[in-house]
Amino acid sequence: MLIYPAIDLFGGKAVRLFRGDYRQMTVYSEHPEETACAFREAGAEQMHVVDLEGARSGEHPNADTVLKLKEVSGLFTEVGGGIRNPETVEYYLSRGIDRVILGTAAVDDPVFLESCVSRWGNRIAVGVDIRDGYVAVRGWTQKSDTEAFAFCRHLADIGVRTLIVTDISRDGAMMGANTDLYRKISRECDLDLIASGGVSTLDDIRTLRSMDLHGAIIGKAYYTGAIKLEEAIEVAK
């Protein structure tokens, strides 16, 4: 299993939200490029980056910072947040970003989603952010009418390979991973599943690894020191 340490960007800074609430934001670094380099020095080979402003607005105000993180770290980089048209997908992929994550657009525009999967294959991932059993959109600020498990099955049917599932109720809350959720999705859908939200102990990582998931995202647990990245990477192997 791969560990994806995360950088969430707002105003060019590395921040974390509590359960997706923009009013409960903590700034952890004003120099996220230093954080990205620290990931590499700890042994990480990949990282997960989200433009939180873009996720909410549909634009990409932190794009330059995203590209800088990739440049200085050299890590395999996946990025999400506000990617809702082919021009933005092309912008990131043509500038060295390894994989882009579609969220709101995957729900709102299935034709766009399928065209991206057809054109770019596994360089397209879908982020399924779940609140009360349904997919949340626009930076988690709205709950759609799309039922989460049915949506995951649909994604597998149309050829999506990488799925990033977040339990919003646990994100940034240090409550532990929702292993029942990830187990059910991994059993029902033939996808490379990356677990996100609430991963806060090495035991969480051991449990997720035992489920043969593709990866796990570590956010707040890294920034607070609850998990040492070097140890998490070793446990995940």
C-alpha cells in the first residue's frame, strides 16, 4: 500500500480543515514547498495536493503553487480542486502533474468525465467525498443527490481506475479511518482505492494495508506529529 502525504492549499499556504469546514481552518505552513521536500526526505514517493479555493470556486488560484510543489519535490503528484474542464486537465498534465482528480465535475458532467477517462486513462482519478451516504460537491459545501456506492460502481463500469474516497465526517477529526466504508467499496468495486479522512494512527494504516487497498492519504496526523511519515511508509509496505 502506498502512502500519500497531503498538502491542502489555501492562499498559497498549507492548511487543514476540520470536517471540510472552511471556517475551521488551521494554517500549518506558509511555505508548502518546504513541506513537499520534507515528504521526500522522509521517504515518500508520492503526494496528494488539493486546491481548496479551487474546489469551492471552480477556478485554480493555487495552480502556480501546485506546479512549484511538483518541481521542488520531484514526487509523483496528484492534484484536485476545481478541475472542471478539459483546459484545466490539460494545463496540469502538460506541465508535469502526474494525475488529476475530478470531483464535482465527475458528478455534474458525466460526458466530460468519460471523455477525460477515454483520453487520459489512469492519469484521471475521481474523488468521492461522502457525507451521510451521498457525494458532496463544490469543496464539500453541497451534498448532491448522488448515492455514493452506486456512483463508485458506475465509475468502475466506465473505466475509472483510481478512486479517492473521503469520509468527510472524519476528515481532520483524528477519529480513525472508516474501515467499514473502505472495505465495502473495495469488495463491490474493482478499483485502485485510496482511503482518505481520519487516518490518524499506525494501526489505521495496518488495517487499511490488510484490506489490500492501493493507498492511504495522511493529512492532519502528519502535521500534528501523531504519525511519523517514515514509520507510516514502512508500516504500509
